Amino acid sequence: MSQEMDLTKRFDTYIASEQKIEAKDWMPDAYRKTLIRQISQHAHSEIIGMLPEGNWITRAPSLKRKAILLAKVQDEAGHGLYLYSAAETLGVNREELLDALHEGKAKYSSIFNYPTLSWADMGAIGWLVDGAAIMNQVPLCKCSYGPYARAMVRVCKEESFHQRQGFSIMMNLCNGTPEQKEMAQDSLNRWWWPSLMMFGPSDSESKHSDQSMKWKIKRFSNDELRQRFVDMTVPQAELLGLTLPDPDLKWNEHTGHYDFGSIDWSELQRVIAGDGPCNRERLETRVKAHTEGEWVREAAAAYAEKCAKRNSDQPHAA
Ligand code: BYC
């Protein structure tokens, strides 16, 4: 009993003094569970997040754009892998996490359940979705759990390149023909509100925020990050010459922030519950890719076994 109190005290001291909790340190069960939930949802989001953009790799308008998009989608696969590895340090295994995703039991970001209808959507995703991701993920580099915080450092560097490539696509379209500019505007109209929803429910409805902030997993609330994203994005839209699809958006002298219209929370709930425009399609594509990739996993495991055997057969130096 007193040993448990010592452990709790040590954990609390570490959190209070900004020291990282590492995989082998004692941690409360609920802290472990929260991290497994958040990190695995984050990993699933990266992997499912490859699908809407993957649809456009063969249709990119030039070789250069194709190479950039391909690199971005590969980065996302890499992010998924760092994050699954970070989750595994908490005592779960990757197969069980993937089973939960494939059976529709695990969540992933709502944003990836919307369709990508035009090339401009590659611009809007990079600009807005990766922009929102950076806003949410930079504070996670300071998360109290060491393996997650360290994984996020590299993820954020790559996200920043992703955001810039998206903005560059939008800039090209906005400086192009009237039809191209219209394509960019249409894309912004469709992605704006879902991007705001990425930050999660409002603070009054967010069931995990309080505890996650006490544990320093989250550093800012959902609404704080959403507001920062709006404040950052409005001038960028002005630079592009595009109009944000919100008649209530206006600068507020008092608060020093932009006021914006109300979010349709029922839409977020519907998408999270599995009934968004592309939920079924995304999951089917993901399950198919996993099934068809079975031989790759088997070959990799057989090769690893062969290497391990070769190493163990070799006489060791004294
Ligand atoms: N979509 O109490 P709350 C990327 C769930 S990857 C779906 O506020 P929390 C990218 C939430 O999980 C983007 N579900 O929760 C990739 C919870 O459900 P459970 C992903 C959502 O955890 C490729 C419930 O609603 N980023 O950017 O304190 C290409 C109540 O919410 C959503 C991350 O995963 C949503 N939008 O805060 C391009 C970052 N929002 O678990 C880009 C890490 C909420 O109780 N995650 N829910 O069943 C986080 O920062 C936090 O988990 C969240 C939610 C801010 C997302």
C-alpha cells in the first residue's frame, strides 16, 4: 500500500516538474489507458489519412506534383508506424490495435471520411488539414509521455512541409485561370468546417480534456487550439484571395481573435459514429489493403527469422 503511494507520489512529482514518464516507469492505469486510446487513434488517423490523398497520386497534374504527393503519403505511413511503436511501449500489440480499427471499434479522425473530389482538394487538405494537425500536434511534442513526445517531433517537422505543399497548390490555383480559382474556392468551402471539427468537441462537451490536461498529455483545450487555427488561417485565405464559408466570421477588437459561426456538432457526431460520407469506403479499402498485404508481412517475418537464426548460428567472439 505504502509502496503504491510512493509510486503515485513519484509519478505526480514527475508530471509537476515536467520530467518525462518513460515506458518502464510506474504510471496509473488510467494514464496508460488514455495514452493507448489517443496514440492508437492518432496512428489509425495517419494510416486512414493516406487514402483520400492516395486516390490522387495517379491523377496529379505533373510529375513534380506526383512525386511530392507520393512523398507526403509515404510520410503518413511512417507517422503511423512511429505512433504504433509508441503505443506498443505501453504494453499493447499492433495486431490488436489494427483488429480494432478493421472491426470498426477504434476511432480515427473524422476528417478522413470526406471525399476528395478534385485536385484542389490536395491543396486544401495540405493547407487546412495539415495546418490543423500542426496546431494540435506541436503541443504534443511536450506531452508528458516520452515516447509519444519524441515521435511527435519528427512528425511535426514533416507536417510542416505537408502544410506548405498544400498552400503552394492553392496558391498556384488561385493565380491560375478563373476556373482553377473556382476549384480552389469550392474545395475550401467543403473542407473548412470539417477542418474545424478535427479539434474535437467543444470544451464543455470534451469528456477527456480535463484529466488529459492535468496529466500534461494535452497542453491546450480543443477550443483554444481551434481558435488559434482560425486566427492563423484567416490571413492566409486573404492572401490567396479566397472567402472562408462563414458569414459570421469577423475580427473582434475586444478579444483580439476572430469570432466565427457555430459548428454543426451533429455532423461531427454522425461522422464519428461511422455515418460520414466515406466511412464505409475508407474501412473497406483499409481492410482490403491489409488482407492483400498479408504475404508481405509473412515474407518480412520469415526473413527476420532467417537473419536471427543466422546470427545465433554464428560463433560468438569470446
Ligand atoms: N474525429 O474528450 P475528447 C493528421 C473523439 S492525423 C474522431 O475531446 P480527446 C493527418 C475522442 O477520441 C489527425 N473522433 O477527446 C494525417 C473521444 O472519443 P473516445 C489526428 C474524435 O482525446 C494524415 C470523444 O470524441 N490527430 O492530422 O481529449 C494526413 C471525445 O473527445 C474527434 C490526432 O489524433 C475527431 N475529430 O481529444 C494529414 C492528434 N475529436 O476515445 C493529416 C492526437 C474527438 O472517448 N489526438 N473525437 O471514444 C488528440 O489531440 C485528441 O485525441 C483530440 C480529441 C483533440 C483529437
